Amino acid sequence: MRDSEIIEAEIMEISAIADDTIKFERIVSWCAAHPDEVAYALHMLLGRHEK
């Protein structure tokens, strides 16, 4: 798995996209490119909302 800061930066960049269709396409592409990091990214995103 890559460095957590890189994963976080990529996910935050995707989440900043305003158009939902483009955002969805980027999420699907990211998940396909990094399947071993999907669970970590979800855990990271869900943990941010609890803070």
C-alpha cells in the first residue's frame, strides 16, 4: 500500500470535484486502479466525519 498522505490527497482531490457524474467516474477509476486501498480510503473518510 502507498503512503497514507498520498491516498488522502488523491481522495480529497476527487471529493472536491463539483460535478457528481465526473466525481463518480473518478471514484470508480480510482477504485479500479487501487483495489487494495479502497477499504483504507473508506475507513479514512468515515473517520473524518466523526471528528
